[in-house]
Amino acid sequence: MTLVNEQTYYIAKPDVYLRAGPGSGAKENHLLLGDWLRYLGDTHGDWVKVRCRGDTGWLKEDQVTPTRALEVNFVDIGQGDGCHIVTPDDDIILIDAGEDDNMYRFLCWRYNLRSRNVARAPDFDPAKPAREPWKIDHVVISHPDADHYYGLRHIFDDPKLSFGAVYHNGVVERPSETEDPNLEYPDDLGGYASAGGQKYLWDVVQDTARMQALNDAHPTTRKYYLSTIRACLENSPAATIMALGTRLDDLSTPRFMPSFGPGNGLSLQILGPLREDVSHAGQTREGLRKLGNEGVTKNGHSVILRLVHGKLTMMLGGDLNTQAQDFLLQSYTDVPALASDLENLIDRIEAKGNTASPAELQALQNAKTDIADIITQARGVFRCDVAKACHHGSHHFSDTFLQCLDATATVISSGDAESYAHPRPDALGAFGKYGRGRRPLIFSTELARSTREFTPVIKFLTTIEKYLADIAAASSEAEKKRLTSAIEARKDRNVAVYGMITLRALGDQVILAQKLEEPAGSGAKWDIHQLVYNDKLGEFRS
């Protein structure tokens, strides 16, 4: 490979050290698979001079590639979920953004937004060259829970960002409207129609026009979901809104997120929510089945995406609960019984020990056979190498569904409201018990940001206090502005560095890594776990 001066390349190995000189033992930085770098034109034997992660140093030429890796960052956004993806084609995808501003701070750090000189931004400097807003190509809101979408208000409000397509599950909270007497309104999701003994959400918001109509009808609503989407459309009038889902009556026809079909290097298959035709008042629409109360229904119909890149598969599934997992397994297999009912039956009979009757023992065997059938069939749909844990490690899950996932690595975005104590001990145990291989991996953003108690926090607060003292003593408004920008940048970096779990994939090389809060004596800055592809088994193992 002939490197070109000042051109962009990427790290080609699971991890490497940037050296101070050709063959030097001194380490300037610890770099990961897929890290962006720039070749600086100097070569010394098989060593090349580069700049990467803010440092200049030397790498072996075979540690560099022109091919971009897949990058998936599970950002520590505190309460909720937030995932940032950069595809090998350099498309940017956000899947949820938590409830507060952590995802926004991560984007500020990642794309250097605070110093980006955009004409429509309030801090625009006409004496400097103007730049276009940084474009986020795709935003996916898995479902309308505030701890998944409300953090987007900070992102959508920033004039230094623009947006392409926004996808959601079609469920929209809205203020009270004129009620159709033939619909039921147990919550604020838009009314339910009845058909075939089931109730269905009638007004699934499918497109930009319907979303805009809802916003126009409620211009001053205090419903956060509508106001968050309004911020996006005001920032980027050309942005499109689209509901993702797949049809229950045609599951044999795979459906994919636009631009990510099977012909691309990376595909995103839509496994849920499951839509069903519903007729009401002379119209037929695609509705979403009522799975329980408002929270159960909107969580249970989370957007479920199956990411495939080469041999790697990932499952990204919002806040699926037991009712949703039952519905999915029942729909994607030919076993009519609900998995959770079978699990409960097995538990009840096994608890009787040798006092169980012959009829109960037969029912036990039948239930186990049904569970085995569900797992065999559903693994063809849901089996994956890496899974984002549903609902932050909540106890609302089906053991059978976890067995269908059969993931070798599970990532928990924990930090949901503290009263829920996520991740739950039983969820952690089940992730390990039903994970693939002898030692399946479990990652948690909450654990990743707290491996050393107190010390990093105290250091960070000391730094912030110094900034605040300098701001108070600043002799000019310009100096105050500079120091304020510096403190915000430091906060941005803190979010980006601690707690994030990053996945990188290039060919058969797959790693998951989390930043160490203090470098190891060897110079290592990352805790790295590699997934190895087993050709004989046709799967990745930890």
C-alpha cells in the first residue's frame, strides 16, 4: 500500500500503540481498531508518521488501512439509552439520546461543534470562514419514553447540526383531542379501535405530513415528544419523519431501514414493531396492538433493528418487555403458547418435585418441548453476536427470548431512574446464563464509568472549580467567553471518555472496549475484549 501525504487512514489492528519514534518503546497513545488518523508524509523503513487522537507519532505501515471500520458507541447518557453509529460509508446514525444532554455533549466533543463556525449560529464569527452545519444522517427514536428521546431536544435545537431522516415507532403522545365516539381513549396515544377481540392504536403517525399536522394542531403543547420533533423540523425543514415497522401478516418478506438494505455493506432489518391492518369508520390502517397499559404498549412496540455487517450481527431493541417478547416469539414461530406462560408453568410444576402428578409431568414435558421449538425457530430471526439489553437490564424479560438471542456479548445502558435499580440482579444473572460460550461478556455503561471510586470525580470537580475561579477573575468578556467554552469542552470530553462502550468491526476483527479511568502501567488506556470468529461453528465467540 502506498500512503498519500495528508490523506485519511484508519487503524487496522484491534489495538496498537502510537510510538514516539520508529521502533521506539515510548508510547504516545493507545489506539483502537478503526481510529481515524492522518498520514504526515514521513516514512522510515516500515514505519510511518501519523497524527491520531490529538497526538503525533509513528506506526508500522501494516497497522494502517484505507478501509473504515464499523463503529458503534453506546454512550453513557445517564438515565436512558443512547447509541451513536458511524458506518463504513461514513453515515451517522443516532439511536435514542437519553433524557439529558450527555449525548449532545458527546456529539460536541466528537465533531468539535463548539468551535464550528456556522453562519446561523449565535456565536458565528464573520471574520472566519463559514462552515455548513454537521449533518446527522439518520436518527432513530425507538419509542416515546423521555429517557430515550428527550435528550434529542438539545441536539435538534443546535443550529450547528442538521438532520436527514428521523425514524420512530409511530406512537405519539398528544394532548386531548376531539374524541371519536367509536374509539377508546384510555391514555394519550390517540385512541384505540377494536377488531377481532383485540384493541389497536388507530393513529400511528406514519410520515412527515401527519407529524406536521399534529404539531400544527398543538403549537403550544407541553407534550415533550411533539415539541422535540418540532425542534427538529424547525432546525431542518427538509428532514423527513417515517414510522418503522413490519407487517405481521407478511413476516417472510424482510423489511429494512431505508438506505440499509441487504445489498449494502451494512443492513438494518426491521423486526418490530409488528403492524396489523385495522378497519374503522370505513378506513383501513396499519395499527399497533394494545399490549397492556400505556407504558407497556409504547415500550413494547419499540423499534427493533437487526444490524448485519459482514459476519457480525447485532440486535438493537429499545425497551422490549415481557409482553412484547411473548408477542414477537408467538408471531415469528408456529408455537401458539406464550413463552412466559410456558416458563411459569414449568416453574410451578418443577417446584413440586417428586409430588408432581403424572398429568403434571406430562404437561411439564410438553411445555419444555414447546420452549425448545420456540428457541429453534426464533433463533433464525433473533440470534445475534452482540445485543443491546432491553430496558436497561430491567426484570421485565423472558428467559426464552434471551435464549433466542444467544448473544456472546450484551451491552447494558444503565442509569435509568434510581428507584428501579437497573440493571437488576436477576437480569445480570440471566444475561450470563443464557449468553453464548463459556464466558459470555456483559458490559454496563454505569459500571464502566465507576471502576475507581471517587478519584476521577474529585479530579474533575477540582478542575471545574479552577475554571469557575478563573472566569470570576477574568478581565474581559472575551476571556470569560473563552474560559466558559473551555469548561463546556471539558464536560463534553468527560462524557465521551468515561462510561462509553465502543464496538469496532473490520472484516472478521471485532472488539468491544471501554476506557480505563487511569492508564495502566503498560500504557494501556483501554480495556479491550476481542470477539473471535469460529469458522467451524460459524459464529463469534468471546
